[in-house]
Amino acid sequence: MFKETRKHVVITKFFKQYKYMSIFGKYFDAAQSDFLKRNWYSIDAIEISFQPQKTITFYEVKTKNSYNLHLGFKLKVTYATHVMYSEAKQLGFVVKLAMVVFEDDWNYSVELKEFDPSEYCIDKPKKYDCSNWRENPGGNQ
């Protein structure tokens, strides 16, 4: 649904990294290319714009229904996502939250916000989260 609202966005899960880099790799410096290689499948969507200047935007796509949206709960992201997008910002990427909001009448809208800690909260680690396993291999939580 989000893809339908952005003509030039690429959903990384459906686009091979090597193909993307063969087409768009010339727009990234070495550090940015390395970042993309390490995090390709963790990024939900990517878009390159040249108006008015070159801007590379990453999107973290989330969904909410209109009822929950009005309750004021923050979106949840993992700690790994928070760290990854913080690094992306340092490398010069623009990072946005794309919230697909399902309305009561089967319509939807997309809201774009800055990927700012005031817009989300870090979800507690899950039982089988890889980062937990590294910190506490085989341990119970």
C-alpha cells in the first residue's frame, strides 16, 4: 500500500540488492554502500530524489488502524532498528516513518513523519531476538 503512494520508492524485500546497486550504486559513497550491504533487508523502503537536490530517504513502514491512532500510542521499533537508522542519519541519509493508517471504511492513508525518538518507543526484546541470544545465549528471560 505504501508503494502505491510513492512512485520511485523501492521496497527492499522485493528488489535484489545487487541489481539495485548496479543501477543506483553511483549515487552512494563507500560508507553508504557498505551500510546498504549490511542492512539491505532491515530497511523497509528506499527512495532517491533529485528535486531540488539529491536526497536518499529510508522509510520505516508501520501500520495502524484509525482507532488506535487516536489513542495516542507511540509506534514501537526494535532497539536494532533505532541503532541502524541513527547510523543512517550520520551517513547523510534521510530517515522517515511511513505510517499506513487503515480507516473504518476500508480506505487508507499514509502519514510521513521524521524518524525521531519522540515519535516512537523502543519495544522490549522478544524471547527469540538474536540480540538477546548474543547477550544471554541459551538463557531464559
